[in-house]
Amino acid sequence: MSNGSIPTLHKMQDRNSDRSVGVENVYNRALKLLKRRQHSSFELQRKLEARGYSKSSVVAVLVLLREQDYLNDERFAEIFLDNLIKYKTFGFYGLKGKLLQRGIDKGIIDDLLSSFGFEDEKRIALKILEKKRERDPVKLARSLSAKGFRSQVIKDVLNF
């Protein structure tokens, strides 16, 4: 471990919990959650603390998981964003909002979304419009806006 700042799991004890749960239990629970799907640090911390583990134990485990490369917010954000683009219908601000909800750092989000251009967003917006039966441009604009599309994209696809 780095500079001895993180004691081994066996020596660490969760002193703030009534159950005196060892950090090893926190670590095992975190691994179980990560086996199901990747998580952001924020999500994993929230889930572990909701299970009653102390913040200090959870933070120590998160540091260890990052060191072991089991937890990586950049990798999570990249995969999560790719899935949102492929399988969902969100615009630029919708994608940004979803990443923020998962606790992803704004710098990481900005880097990832820098490659998501107007043409990509227009393609998604046009896909939505093809499926909509609605023809009222005001309602369509409202619908696209609610999904986080930029106003310029909305204007372009609706020919405003």
C-alpha cells in the first residue's frame, strides 16, 4: 500500500459502527456490488453507507479499490456514456445530467462530451422525431428540450 497510509484490511476495524463490522466486510460487500456492474465512486459509497457501514471504513475501502483498479470513475463514465448514446435518447444536457447524477467529476464529463458534437446530437434527435406521431413543432421542441437537447439542435431538426 502507498506509504503505509492504508492499513491492511485485517487490521482495520470499523470503530464507528455499533456492529463493529470489519473493513474486510465492507470490502467484500463492495466487491459483490462491483461484480454485478461497474459503479462510480459516488454510487458505491452511497450504497455502502446505506447498508450501515461507517464513512471512514467506506472511504478506506474506496481508496483501496481505486489502487487495485477495481474502481475507476473515468472508465465507468466512458462505458456509461457509450451505453446512453447507443440505447437511450438523450441530448447533450441530458447526457451531462445523467453523468452528474452518478457523481462523475465535471472535468471527466467535459472531456467525454467534448467529442459528442452537434451532428451526433442531431442524429439522435431525428431518430426520436421519426418515432413520434406528434406533428406540432412546439410540442416536439418541448419534448426534445426535456430530453436535454441543445436549442440549436432543436432549431435545426425542426427547421425553426
